[in-house]
Amino acid sequence: MSKSFIIRNHERGHDTIRSDGTRSSYIAGHPDGFVTRASSFNFHDYQSGRPGFGPVRVFGDEVFHGAGCGYNMHPHHNFVICAFVFEGQLTHINTAGEGMVDQLKAGDYYVFSAGSGGKHSELSVTSEDMHAIYLWLMPKQLFLPPTYHRAHFDYRRRRNEIVQLVGDADTALPIPQDLRVSRLMADAGRSFTYTLRSRGHGAYIFVREGSATVDGVALGRRDSAGFSDRDNPAITIDVGEDDSDIIVVETIMIDDDNIKVWEHDHASH
């Protein structure tokens, strides 16, 4: 039987995190700087919201407010972290390979696979707010060598098409999981079809801006829906009365019992 769920914007976990008290070692910036986070999924106490979707543990819609705000250097292992920047500038320092400092602006995105162990820091060093969506997921294989890849999405040239940013497409960033992230920047009134790879795959569709009707479900700005175990692999996306920006995460679905065992073994992420 087909499974689906809807997460309205107000149903996401909404948090404000300031650089003070016990958080000051992790959240960067002056005390008047802060991070706002709206979470679709949760991972232990890291974020509130609905339990994960397949290997996806976190889908965080975040804004860094104030110069120097962000996350100080911190470790990860056996996690893959993706960030998609929409506004402002993100300074990303990571230890993959020989290490690097990367500057990402609107349209830029990265895939950081921490694998056997890595550290990174993410900061907004300018006075302009930085807005990004963060995706955390479990890799297909544990203890891989850490890697880092980045690219740019040119919405002017790739408008009105579903563009795979992460996954197995020739121009997409590679990721150690059966997962694809696509973006659709569409004009009002247009219709599109997203086709899942198999019945064992699901799709999480997030309307960042505008509105859309997805398989008959009306979604407004920051609303989202998930679909899995479908007989029909085709998912229809009908854009509403305004131009829209839509994120599609397609992933292999993983048995819940296996996820619980994995989470228990990686509680410190």
C-alpha cells in the first residue's frame, strides 16, 4: 500500500539557537548573533520534527543571523552532509583530503562525506544573513575516506526542468548512498513529472518558495510531503499561481529496525 505524509510549515520543528551559555562552544558569533532552524526530520536531540525518511536523518532549513554566526569546528563520522546555499555567503572549512576553505554563495552547494572521521566549520562572516538547507544522511558503507565536492546551480539556464544536483547523473555531485537531490525552479502554472527508480524508493518534496500541488496534495511555501511504497512511480508536480522553487530528495527506503540499530551505534554522530 502506498505510504505518504504531509509536513506543513508550522508543523516543522522551529528553533532559535544563540551563541551563549553551553552553546557558545558550538554556535559561533557574538551573543546577539543566532541561528534559526526549521526541521523536517529529527536525529536524537539535534533537531525536533518527524522521524527520518529512509537514510535521511536531518532536513534543516537554516538561517545564520549576524556577522561571524554559524558553527564552530566540530567532528562527524559516518555521516554525509549536504548544504544548499540560497542567500548570503557560507564559509565552509573542512578536513577532507588535505583540508580546504570554501566560499559558497547563492546557488552553490556541497557534499561532505565524513566517513571514517572529519571535522568542519560553517560560518557567515559577512553582515548579510546566510540561508541554507542542510541534509544529513547515513552512507551506504561505513568508514569510507572523507571526501568533499561542490558545484553551482545556474537557475537562469536550468529553469523549468528538474535538475539533479546530487546523485548518479553525469553532472551531479557523487554521494555514497542510493539517493538523489534535485531542484526545480519553475514558472507559474507549469506541470512536471518526477519518476521514482523503483517501488523501493521514496521521494520527499519540499516547496521552498511558491506553491504546488503534488500528487493532488496542495503545498504552500515551506510545506512538504513524502511518498513511498508506490505502485505508480510517477509523481506529478503542478506549480501554483506563483513561480516556485522546489527540492526533491529521492532515496532508497531502509528498514526501520536497521535504522534504530545504526542510530544507537552512532549516537554521538
